[in-house]
Amino acid sequence: MGKTKKNFMDFIPVCNPSYTWDADRKGKVTVHVVNQGFYNWIAQKVFKKPPVSHISLDEYGSYVWQQMDGMRNVYEISKLVSAKFGKEAEPVIPRLVQYIEILYQNKFIGYVKTNSKT
């Protein structure tokens, strides 16, 4: 039997619990990343890099970030983005998938395993 392909739209993203974040009054999210490890220690001492990096997300990114609760899959999040931003967010699916993949590659998010057999 061959491998069954998984549908990315069924993935359930969840924010990395190693990073703290907060939202301002307008809903803009800032993710706080503690720079740990030997190389970060050198960068802090030699190049005066900050011990904590603060990454500010834009309006769309902030909204998506707040929807990643470990319960909603990518498809459900895409519908919420469409409902909130309408035509401004088009094309929703490709933009959302690319954004989520970037967050995953940079270890800002992970995926919750589903109970499905696929």
C-alpha cells in the first residue's frame, strides 16, 4: 500500500508555547522570543543584541495568530479570515498557507495531531 497524502487544510496549527505574546488595543500581536543559547549569548555580549526579540505582526498576521488555538484547522481559519477581511484578503488560501508555512519553518508554530487515520 502507498502512503496516503495529508491535506494541509486539515492541519491544526498551534502557537509555540516557548514564546509569549500579547496584543495591543487594536489587536496587533507582538511575539516575544527569548534569545538563548551560546551563539545568542555571544551576539548579546559582542554585538549588543537584545536578550529578547519582539516581533510585531501586521493586521492580517495578528488575526491569524489569534485564531491558532489548537482547535481550528487551516480551512476553518481561512473562512474566518475571509469573513473578517473580505476581498482585501484574496486570494485567501494561498496567502494563508504560505504564511503558516513560514511560521512553521521559523518554529513559531507547530501542529496538533488529529485523531483521523490519515
